[in-house]
Amino acid sequence: MEYHALHDAPFVFPNDAHPAWSIMIVIYPYITGMVAGAFVVSTMYHVFHREALRPVARLAVVTSLCLGSCATLPLLLHLHQPQRALNVVATPSPSSAMAGFGFIYSFYMLVLLVDVWLLFRPAIVERAHSAPGPWKNVYRALALGVLEITPRAAEIDRKLIHALSVIGIPAACILHGYVGFLFGAIKANPWWSTALMPVIFLTSAVVSGIAVLTLLYLFLCRSSRMEPDEECLRSLSRLLWMFLVLAVTFEFGDLLHVAYEREEEWHVIRELLVTKLRFSYLTLQVLIGALLPLLILPIPAFTRVATPAFRHACTGVAAVLVLVQVAAMRWNVVVGGQLFSKSFRGFVDYPVTWLGREGLLAAAVVLAMPMLLLWGAMKLLPVWPPNPESDSGVKA
Amino acid sequence: MSLFELPILPMSATIAAGGCASGGCVTGGCASGGCSTARPDQASETSRREFLKTATTLTLGAMSLTLLPGAMAGDESSSAATPPGGGHPDAKKPMYGFLIDTTRCTGAGKCLTACRVENSVPEGQARTWVERYVHFKDGRVEVDLVPEIGYAASGEPQPEAEDVLRAYFVPKLCNQCVDAPCNQVCPVHASIKSPEGIELVDADRCIGCGYCVQACPYGIRYMNHETNVADKCNWCYHRVMRNEQPACVEACPTGARVFGRIDDPDSEISKRLATLPTSVLKQHLGTIPLTRYVGLTDEVT
């Protein structure tokens, strides 16, 4: 196979002119990654007992649930026959990696749902007694009719939460590692086909989950005129920095491997990087999204220089940049992988549109929906940890 | 008693009452499998448990049936695929192959029109196409698509003959891989292989995810703009089942496209395969294409 032919006159296979996967397939791993990442943060407290993360432990699990509830939306919007979507679970093909999605996603969401319910059960039961008017019935429904929690039941709940959090860690890893596998297992595409893709997706997922949680925490503290917990933000900054180092190592290590070996696919990838993905990869994913936060994060993570406000600002800015990095990474993988023809002799354009089922506007709505859900969930459930003295035995 | 006070979930209800947990009792000398003391609601709870057991068994059974390889697709493909000219269902299925002789192709484009008309292929998409490779004396290699109406009628400027070292045409169509990536990745059995080894798309089952389009290394698959399902060359399976040649083969004026039974040593394709050196596209991917080529060069991808 002669990739050097890219330098001759371009030639694109006729069916490659229009990329088959749209921005919705960019958003799908973006949201799924945040689902997995936010859950991992909650397990840092519930399983690994990092007390500093107590202020965001509940927020993390609720955020994960809200994001997870919207994770299938981009897929539905992308499917050309969405009315047949359930065929994936009704008549799955065992040879297809994609067929596993329904089962993996359902299992993870079930674990998450039960986890959230058990975690908030004391608050739900308490509100089922004390809430005013029709809200009382809402909480009674949420309590599934069980309006009393004995100390024994609370103890069992605590054990179940721990067990579900433990189960949730591999489930979250499988959920997002699997998304990476969907791309990594496509041997037709040299930009996707790498055994490291599941690991790359997984580490970037954790990074995006920590980043979105950090931003939410800062935003919610500011909007409710609450002082952010210094140690919590420090812990989040450290986690973010550590997982960003891992993500960057895997992402660029894999690319470096291809570049250094200079196997045949490198000629396509090099052209892709210096032409079509010059801005989104080199500028956004590498410089702005990875290098800058790697330099900024050590300030709030490992030092006590300047004021707390300055360090919080550093954490916030780094979190925003990291979210940009992960979004750029998803774009570069999904769209970038479709910008060269399988003839390996030419490139195509991805037409970005504002309107339509797979346009930017629809994408913005899909991204906003989990935040709306979270707003609703926060009206319904107390995401901030209860005071230790009022804690009814369930680890908040 | 209001709806919310009813013990909807037995487990939760018993936890609240300080009794059982996780399906068994934890207090009062109960065994882990259930209570040793009879309760008034025990009979109904037992029957409910039995019901849940039965329902779970049936559900898992039904799911495992759907997971059996080819449980869904196999039935359909076997019923849809009667051997050409009928025949006993137990008779050995014919094996087909496709041979492209690039040394014979003149880029007439007749095959392209025949395919588009036969299979209602939308404009801008293609089940088959013909590539022209032009090697210039200065070392450049240019590739373009043969227009359906032919080069002369298209009015496109052509390279000067004195600048050209050599040129040839390479028709492309589905490779009908024995180990087809498109078939492997389809999540819903919409990509099915006929008993004759021809890869088909079940348009009534396709969900339009596009995974098969990504997985095909040859760029043959596309999302049909008009039907909104995946589409591809199927060697005119409907014609083959009527003992006819694929439309492109029938339209080719030079015999560059040869289709036939590779399990019949007297067929034209078998004779040509026996005498001509052939190769396949992207052999390193291990897809084992049934479409073979005469005269492929390194430039062809």
C-alpha cells in the first residue's frame, strides 16, 4: 500500500465524500466519559475514603446519573432509523462490539440508579414526612412507600452503597473503555485502529469527569455564596493533574509510537495532523488543552502560593481547558478519522451545520440537558453532604 | 392505607420492619434462604418469588436465544436464498467469485450506468466505480474516477499523450470478504451472508448506525441518502438468483468483469483463475476477498 501517493493529485473514493458519523458521535463519548469520570470521583470518597472529597461525593454521583440519563440521546439523534434502536438489545449480534452497548449501559445505569437511591434514601424518607403539600407525595413515591429507616436498615444501606460503588468502578471503566474499543477495533482506519484506544478513552473520561465536577462545584458554591472547601479543591486539582498526566502519556505516547516507527499509516496521519487537524489537534488538544493545564494545575494542587481565590481560579481555568482538551480529542478522533478517504490519496471536509438533527444547535441542546436534569435533581435532593452530627449512619 | 404505605418492595419493607434483608432473614433465627417462622403473607410472597424466578428464567432464555449466532439472520437468509434455478434445499450451495481483469478494462463506464439503473443507486453514491491511474513521465501518479458518461462526453481536459508513461483502469465493487468486517460489526444482524457467501444488507433490520460503513476497508458501503439504511454492492444477488449475470458484468463490452461459480471447474471464471495470476485488495487486512484482480499495481488501494 502506497501512502506517499497523498502528495500526488488527491483522489477520494466516491462513498467517502460524506463522513458517516456526525458531531453526535463526538458528543456521545464526551458525555459517556463524564459519566464514568464523575462516578470515579464519587468512589474516591465512598470506596477509597478520601475524606477531602466529601463535599462533592454526592454531587458526583448525581451528576453522573444526570449525564448518564442523556448519554443515549446523541446516539438516537444520529441513527438513521431511530425507531429500530431497541433492536440493539432485542436482536443483538454477538460478533458486534456495538451490540454490547445496550447491556453495558443498562447495567451501569442500574448500579448508578440504585446507588443514588440508597445514598439519598434518608433524605427522601425525611422529606416524605416533612415536605409541604404535593411534594410529600413526590417524596413518598421516591421512597417507594418505605417511610421508615431503622438503624439496621441504615447499616445495610451503607454496606450496599459500598458494594455498589465497588461494582461501579469496573462498570464505569468497562462502559468507557468499551466506547474506546468501538473505535480501536476498526482495522479499516489507521487513525482509530490501536489497542490503546480503550485506555486512551478511559483516562480522558476520568479527566473530563473530574473537570466537569470541579467546575460544577465552583459554580454552585459561587451561585449559593458558599465558600468552596479548600482541601476538596486541592484534592480535585491533584486528581485532575494526575489523570491528565496519564491521559496525555497514553494519547501522545501512542502517536509517538506510530510516528517513530514510521509505518505506512504514519504518512496519512502526519498529513492529517498538519493539514485538517492543525488547529483542533495541535493547538486545542495539545497546547491549550493539555500543556497549559499541566502547568497551571500544580499551583492549586501542590502549593499554597497567593490567595485561596487565586488558587481556586487556577483550578477553574485548568478545568475549563481540560474540558476543551477532551472535547477536541473526541472531535479529532471521531471526525478526524473520517477526514481522509480509504483510498489514502485524499482528504474530505466535514460540513458543520447549525440546524438539523445533527447540527450544532441540537448538539448544544444535548449537552445542556444533563445540566438541566442536574438543576432539577438539586431541587429534589440534597447534594451537599449533611452535617456529621445529623448523619444517620449512611456515609454521605 | 395509602398507596405509598403499601409494601411495594418486600425487601425494603422488611428492612424497615427490622426483619429480613437481601431476600432472607437476618434476625429471629431465620435461615438465609427464607424465614423459619410462618407468616400470614408467606404464601403470597412465595408465589411472587416463584413468579419472579419463572419470569427471569424465561427472559434470560429468550435473550440467550437471540444471542445464538445467526439465530435471527440465519433463518432469514436461508429462506431468502434459494439456489439458482431452484433445486433441492439440501443440495450443495454454489460458490461464486468475481474476477476483474484490469488489462481488459477500457473505462467505457457502461457498468456504472447499468449498476445505477439496476439497483436505483442515488446520485453521489456508488455501488461500483472505475478508477483511472495515469503514470506520468515525471513520476507523478494521478487517479480519478471514470465518469458514467465516458471521458469524451464529459468534456474534462485529458492529459497529453506524450506526457503519459502508462495508464490503466481499475473497477471497484464489493469484495465479498469471507471474513467481512462490515458483517462482524453490525449490531443487529442487518448484515447477513447468503448461503452462497454473498454479503447482503437487510434493509428492514438496519438501524442506520453507520458502523459497517466505517468498518469496510474498501469504502464500498454507504448510507443510502434515499432509504436511510446502509447499502452496498451485492453482486446483483437478485439477478444471480434468477441465473442471470450481475448488471455490470452484462454491460461490460470487453469482458473485464467476470462473474461465475468458482466451484465449477468448467466456468469461465474458474478457467481464468486457473491460468492468470491474480491478487486481492488490501490483503494485509486478512478479510479474504472473493473479488480477485488481474494486473493490480502497488498504487491501487
